[in-house]
Amino acid sequence: MKLTGPFLFILATLMIDAIGVGIVFPIMPDLMDRVGATSTAEGAFWGGVMMSAYAAAMFLFGPVIGSLSDAYGRRPVLIAALVTLTLDYVIMALAETYWLLLVGRILAGMAGATYITATAYIADIAKPEERGAAFGMIGAAFGIGFVLGPALGGLASGWHISAPFWIAAVLSAINVAFGLFILPESLRPENRRPFGKRDLNPFGTIIRAFAIPGLAVPLICIFVFEFANMVYPTLWAFWGREVFEWDGFTIGLTLSAYGVLIAVVQAGILPQLTRRFGDYRTLFVATLAAIIGMIGFGFAGAVWAVVVFLPIAALSDMAPPLMTAFAANRVGEDQQGLVQGVIASLSSVAAVLAPIGLTEVFRSSVDPLGPYLPGAPFLAGAVMILAIVPLILRLRA
């Protein structure tokens, strides 16, 4: 797919979105101290509440935003989401109470339309056979953003705790101006569908999406894969500290390395593999890599194992964009926003539920009274992905 101005704008938008998410990670303890947390444990708890609120807002508003873009076009919804995101960063910069921070995170979840509408935009302008590679570029943009975000947050917080948010707000505002001048509408009037009351119900929208012939299988695969893959952001730091006694710097270094590997895989390897072997075979390779990577981390007891299995795990990140392409290719042009909104909502449900279940598995696996296996959450993820292999085999049809 050609790197046109609109496509580059979409990639820049998603990279800035990822920077905005990652920029919070290194300053979260200081941010919680600023709004009154009295201990690290209390700060961690309320920080987790903020993450759940963000994911819940994404779940509730994702399908609605996607359906709005199907009715009124991608451009106005995307610009409005970027404006909302800019406002969120300003609120986070000014907030001196926890509840104002929470409002900002809820607004950011609502502004998840940047991802939903951007993927629908790419589905509009890409040919069906190009969508897997195009969605892979989205993953690359996110990977770069997740590398830059924590680094920028750590550096800027040296000036002031609010500096990272002001930087993110400026970047987002610049992108709004860029979009106003360079972004054309991608959804033709004849491909739009009316927005109705039923589109306001995220549960009803998800049920309608599952009722579309051929769409349930890729949606189930996406949900289970995203659930299993949450083991990395949820437990990587705790697992690294438990098994290798890593400090914060080492944990951050390994996460940045993972982000770089994901960017290389999504931008470089994925397009080459899909061009040579097709979407389905590439998806099978990504699924196999996910299972091998999780089993490897499940039994890893030495740093060399991390070095070996981290690139394999990065290959597994080809699966979500390919599954998204399979889902997009099963609906008409007037339903791309709905499908991307439902995918975002399912990912948000995974982001709410997976940390609860996976942290409990980890707690039990390091309990002095039980069998010691700190890599058990990774093994649980491998089992979940193995369970959907029969469904992935059905995607060939």
C-alpha cells in the first residue's frame, strides 16, 4: 500500500495516541503521590482503577463511535476524537485531585475513536488483499509510540510532573491542525448507513456484529488472543522482578526492546510475509510464535531465554492485525466502523478482565504454600491460544 498523505496522517495519529498512553507509565507513582496517595500500594491500586476506567469507557463508547463514523464519515469523527484527546491531556496536566485525573482517563477512553475510526479509515482506502499489511503498519506505529512514550515521559518529568502531558497536548493539537488540512473523507455517501438508537447500546451492537455471517469466528479469535496477550503488559514487570530480580530500569529496557521488535515485525516482516505467503499462512505463523513464546517464558529461568523468546513473542503480534483484516473483509463498506468499534470493545473487555484473572494465577503460582511456577500466567495464555487454533483453521474458508 502506498504511503499517501492521509495514510501517513493515520499512522502519525496512532503513534501520538500510543505516546500518550506510554508517557504515563514512568510517572504514574509520582502522579499518584501528587493527588494524595499515601503509599506505593495505594497508588498502585488507584492507578489500576484508572486503567480499568479507561478500558470501560472504550468498551461502552467504542461501538457507538464506530457506528457514528459509518453514518457521518470518518473525518469529522476522527478530528473530534483528536480534539477530545487534546483536552484530556490538558486536564491531566492541570489535575491536582484524583477524581479529575479519573475524568481525564474516561475522556481518553471515549477518545479511543482515534484507533477505531483510523482503522475503519484504512479499511476504506486499502484493497482487501492489502488490509493485513496496512493494519500491520498500525501495529508498527503503536510499537514506535510505546517506545517513545515512556522515554519522553521519563525525561520530561525531570522538568515538572505535568510536562509530559503538555507535550502530548501540543503534539495532539498539531495533529488536529494537520488533519484539518490534509485528511480527505474516505467513506463515500453511498456506503454510509443511518445511525439509530440501537447503535447507542454497545451490547446490542456487539450481538449484531456476531450475528453477521462469518464474523463471529474472527471476533472470538481476536478476543481470546487479546486476553492471552495481556499477560505481557500486566505481569512482565512482576515476573521479571520475581524470576530475575530486575529493577525498574531493566524492566523498562526490556519493554522498550519489545516495542522496537514489534515495530520491526509490523512494518518490515509482516508485509513481506503476507505478500509471499498470504494472510492465512502468516496468521498461522504468528499463532505458532505466540504459543512458543508463552511456553518459553513460562519455563524461563535464565536471561538468555528472554533474549531467545522475546523476538518470537514479537512475531506473535502479527496475529491481531491479520485477524482484524479477516473481520474487515467479511462485511460491507458501510459496516467497517461498526466492526472496528466492536473489536475495540472486545479488546477493552479483555483489558478489564485479563489483569484480574492473570494476576490471580501469578499470585497462586508464587504462593509459598503451593507449587512455585512464576511463569504460570504465560502457560495459561498459551493454553488459551491453543484452544482457538481450530477456529483459526476455519478462517481459511
